[in-house]
Amino acid sequence: MAKKPVPLKAHVTSLEMTAPPKTSLAVPVNIQTAIIRAPEIPLHYYRYLYRQVGKRWHWYKRLRMSDEELASAIHNPRTSVTVLYVNGAPAGFFELFKESDDVIELSYFGLFERAIGLGIGKWFLLQALYSAWQDNPQKVTVTTNTLDHPRALQLYQMMGFSPVSTYEALVQPMTDAELLKALDG
């Protein structure tokens, strides 16, 4: 029987921004992009997006959810999932959660590995932030950690987020069997 993977230590930073971004960026050149909100995204497609974005960064939480739990989370009227397509294929996604009228959380944000390095990360994050600010909240929040992209914290701060708290956490990687089961659906 396979051993359970060793938990990974992560330094977590919670950030918030209290005003919409002042930056504007042009759409990257020489690539076709489309950003499409997916209100009733199929669970298998969401898991595919989540895994493609999150595999390098140790995202497991949503893969461990049952179909019922995942549907409840992502089909919640306060949740929105938006997919980035580059040259006709999925290349990333972001997920927003309306905690209250005053607070929107950028729950998940990222690019597929093939899209990293195309110069679209900052632009796509800006699109996510424009979307988050559409309802005029008092603040937008995001959480990142040291298992995330090495420049994630820097990018969030560059876009106008400020750290508000930090803490240590343990992330329990999935076993191969858990991963196969999660992605089989």
C-alpha cells in the first residue's frame, strides 16, 4: 500500500484591496483570447480546470469534494467561475465568491502551465479584478501561500492588494489513488 504523502508547510498571506485597480493593460498581442463566465459549469470540466491550474501549486481542496459538495460550492449564486481561452483552448480560470455585499473573494485564480510565460498573467488578473469590482464592494480579498507561483504575492501587491494577516498551514497532498478517484468522475 502506498504511503500517505508528507504534509507540506506553507506560509499563508491574506490580502485585501479597498479600491478598484487603477492599472489598465492592453490585450496581449499575437494571441487570441476569450474570457467566458460559466454559470453552470459541469463538475468534470471544473475539476479539469482546477487540476490543470493547481497541480503545480498543490491545490487539493476542491478535488477532495464529493460531487454534491462541489456542485453546492461552484453552482452557488454567490459564486462565479470564469474561464480564459487562448487560441481556442482553455488556458486558466478565476473564481469569485460574494461573501457579502461588501466583500468579494478572489477564491481561485491561475493559468494552465502552457499559458505561463505568454505575458497574459497580469492582464488576466486585471480582468478578474474588474469582474470582482463590478458590484462595488468595499473590498476584494485573496489568499496566497508559499506553495503558489513564486511571484503570486508580488503580483497581487502590484495590482493593489495589501497584506492583512499571515499564518502557517499544512497542506496534505493527495495520494495517487485519491487523485485518480477525484479525476475519474
